[in-house]
Amino acid sequence: MVAVEAARSVVQLKGVDFYYGDFKALEDINLEIRENTVTALIGPSGCGKSTVLRLMNRMHEVMGKTRVKGEVLLDGKDIYADDVDVVSLRSRVGEIFQKPNPFPKSIYDNVAYGPRIQGRKSSDELDGIVEQALKQAALWKEVKNKLKTSAMELSGGQQQRLCIARTLAVEPEIILMDEPCSALDPVATQQIEDTMDSLKKDYTIIIVTHNMQQAARVSEYTGFMLIQETGEPGRLVEYGLTSKIFTMPDRKETENYITGRFG
Amino acid sequence: MAPGVLRHIINRMGRLKTAQKLKENLIGKIILGCGVLSVAVVVLIFAFLLRDAFSLFGSYSPVDFLTGRKWYPISEPPVFGILPLVLGSLLVTVIAILLAIPLGIGTAIYIAEIAPGWLKEILKPLMEIVAAIPSVVLAFIGLTLLAPFIQDLLNLNTGLTALTGGIMLAFMALPTIVSIAEDAINAVPRSYREGSLAMGATRWQTTGRVVVPAAMSGISAAVMLGIGRAIGETMVVLMVTGNAAVMPTSVDSALKPVRTLTGTIAQEMGETVFGSSHYFALFAVGLVLFVITFAVNWIADQILYRYRESE
Ligand SMILES: Nc1ncnc2c1ncn2[C@@H]1O[C@H](COP(=O)(O)OP(=O)(O)OP(=O)(O)O)[C@@H](O)[C@H]1O
Ligand SMILES: [Mg+2]
């Protein structure tokens, strides 16, 4: 844990407010994500967890009118600065969605998609990238003999690991996961969690989950978010080491939530 | 509850059930009848077409008919070579396809992916209005506006050419292609777009490499239906292609008058003597048209089917 404490911050949110149109969804979020760790965001539905993730890869910009106040820093640089290119930002901050969303293409073409759009075309190079990404996502053994079959024929858990491989193929620094296991059975969930564990040494992972055990199992840090009253913006109520949040949280609300007394 | 009441209820339910069953049965029969009727009509049409067409082949060689390069139906003796008509139809259709496919798909992508909301609201109904314009009216526009324009632009003897016909046909096929292709593109799940954008793909890469391929079966269906409409079209080609039954021999034939299969039937049917060899020859032309249309539809079905299988 000492080593973890010393790790450098890769993402920093400083006094961030966020609006969907006129609706203020987040207020005064301050958060530091440390390198090569897994950070879990927990909290009741609608408190803005997904929104916090979207802030980090600017995916809210594809959903209409939104506004960000405050600073979101990636490696110390504001990602909302004018000279930041969204496209290259998103290749540094990958995202895994709640519902597995492989493209209706072959397994190979799914994983090769990212490198190809970056202009890497040589098939030797792509073969290598695809194999490595699938191995990292712990899917290689299951699919190595059917790389040309459609990704739609895989099971839900395999599809989700394929999405992880697809994201790894563009070599991001950070991987955002928004309830990545909520559509999966316990075995598939276990596989994803194992995969996350092995990815931690090379990547920084931020996961949103409604599953308290999962948060406790996979993460070093946990942030608890909450809306005080309906219509109010979501806030980060407590943030710190997972071991502390789950055993002796500072705030009463956190304890109530974790022990299942509300939300 | 008294046993009598219970029995009464059960009885009633039983009767209701039989009534229901009778109704289901009747509906099933009616639907079956409709199906049989429409198939029977098609078969009958085909049979009559066959009978009248074969009346010609008693006195005229089918080989000469199919490969003859001259269509002189009222000379003595008449010459019924339909090759110029087949090639004329082919030329006009190919021109229409070459124009309609890129334009139609491009427009569909524009409406679905790029146009702002308010423009979408205008363009979609506009397309439907264009689709509803009767083809005679379109042909009239082609005749009075497009033909002179093409004549002046390319410095031709006449603006009534295969190109003019092709452009008008493409225009007719466009609404079908655009609206069906646009629906197909819209039906692509948002999660595909998000997945692609979140990996650092640009909007264009997302459209070109994920959205359009994912909508491809719908887009092909749109193209096939659009082309289907163009091939069978009569009024437009009759009025704007110039109606000269000459062999299109080279690419520049696109800038000369041609005559199509449909145009020939429409033009000459009214002038023939019932039961004459010319009359039967026109039925034979109809048969050829039927076979070609059938073949195109069949091929289109195969392509679509393959595509769905491979997805
Ligand atoms: N595209 C949007 N437009 C307008 N409001 C939105 C949009 N997305 C989310 N919101 C609102 O912002 C608030 C936070 O939403 P968010 O999706 O971040 O919550 P969440 O914590 O991820 O919830 P859940 O656990 O149910 O996924 C909610 O009140 C939601 O209604
Ligand atoms: Mg969410």
C-alpha cells in the first residue's frame, strides 16, 4: 500500500462543475487518480458516476449541449484547453461500456479497428497487435482459431473482453469502465476482474460499479458520490483508500450506503 | 359458489373458445385465399404472356428475335430484332444506377449523420414528395428543362438521349434509395458510434468504417428497390430518350437517342393490328422484359441473402 500511496496522479479533477443543458449534474468535484491503480466510483443511481467518467474522455460532447467548469488535468495538462485534440485524447483515455458493444465485424477486425484508424496498416504489425491485445484481455485462447468469425457470435462475457482488447489495441494510458460487468454472469464477471487485475501494472483503471463486493475486490481507491436532494447536483462525498472506505468511512452517508441501508 | 353457477361459467367459456377458434380459422382462410389469389394472378399473367409471345415464334425464329440488330416492325416483311431495345434499356438503366447509387447513399448519409435537426425535418418529407410525383410529370420536366439543357451543354443535335433518360430515372430512384438507406443508417445502434468515437475515431471514420458497414444490408436493399423502380419505368424513358431503335454500339451512344423495351411496347401497342405478328412481337418483348426483371430481382435477393448470412 505504501507504494500505491506514492504513485503519481495521472488524472486530476479540480473544482469541477458539470451541466447537461441547464441541469447541474455535478458540483465541485475534486479527485486525484493515481497511476497504475484501480479506482472505483460508487453511489446511488443518478448521482453522476457515469458523468465523471465522461468528463475524462470528453464523451459528453457527443450527447448535445453540455458545459464544464473547473479543471480536468491529464498528466498535468487541461484536457479542455483549446489546443487539445479530442481524437488523440480519446486514444489515451479508453472506455468500456456497460453493454458490450463490439462492432458487427470479425473478431480480428474489431481489435484491429483502433490501430487501423491510426493509420497502421501492415498486416504483420496488426497481427502482432491483435494477438497481444487479446492475450492481455485473456481472450486469446478462446478465439485464436476463429479470429475471422463475427464478434456477434461470442458470448456476452467474451464480447466484453473483446471490447477490452479493442481498447487495449490503441494503447491508452487510462481505461474507463462504466459498470462493465452488469450485463454478465458471475463467471464472466470473475474473468473480467482477473483481467483488470493483470492490466493494473500497465494501465490506470477507473471503474463505476453498483456492486460493493466488486468495488472492494478490485480497487485500491474508492470514491463515494451522492445527491443530497432530488434536483441537486451530485457530489463526491468521500474519497480515499478502499480499505479505509469499506472499514471505517469518515462519513455517515458512506457507511449507510456501503452497508446497504439506502441507495 | 354453487356448482350450477360454476358449470354455467365453464360452459360460457367453452362457447367463447369455439367462437374464437372459428374466427381464427376464418381469418387464416381469408389470408390464405389472398395469397393464393395473388400467386395465381402472376402465374396467369405469365401464362398469357408466354402464349402470345410463342405465337410469334411459330413464324419468326427466336434466335433472330433475340440477336437481331434491327427493329423494323412495319416493313415488309417485318424485322423484329430486339437487341437494340435490350441494349437501350440496359444503357439507360446503367446510367441511372451509376448516378443514383452514389448520390442516394451520399444523401442518406448526409441526412442521417450530418444534417442539423431542422434540415432533416425539411429534407425527409421533401424526399417523400418527390417520390409521389407521377412519372409523367417528371418526364415532362425532363423533356422541357433537362433535355434542352443537355442539348446546349454538350452541343448535341437533340437533348433526347440515353443520358437524359438515365438522369431522370436516377432522379426517380433517389427518394426510394435515400429514405430506405437513411432508415437503415438510423437503425444502427448508438453504442456502435460511441464505441468508435471513444477509441479516438473521428466522426468520418466512425461513419465510414462502422455505421455504413453496419447498415449495409439495409442500404443494399434500398439500392435494389430503387433500381427495381427504374428498370420497369416506362413513361420517362418513352418521353425523354428519343425513341430511336438504333444499336448503342459505344460509350458515346449515351449521348444519342435510344429506345427501350418498355418504351417500345408503350409506343407501338396502340398502333398494331390485334393478332398480327407485330402484336405478338410486342408480347415477346414483354416476355423478355419480364424475364430480365425477374432475373434482376432474383440476383438482388441472392446478394441480400448472402450479405445477411455473412453478417
Ligand atoms: N445526456 C443527458 N442529458 C441530460 N441529463 C443527463 C444526461 N445523462 C445523465 N443526465 C443526468 O445527470 C445525472 C447524472 O447521471 P449519470 O448517468 O452520470 O448517473 P450515474 O451515477 O451514472 O447513474 P447510474 O448508476 O444509474 O448509471 C442524472 O440526474 C441524469 O438524469
Ligand atoms: Mg451510469
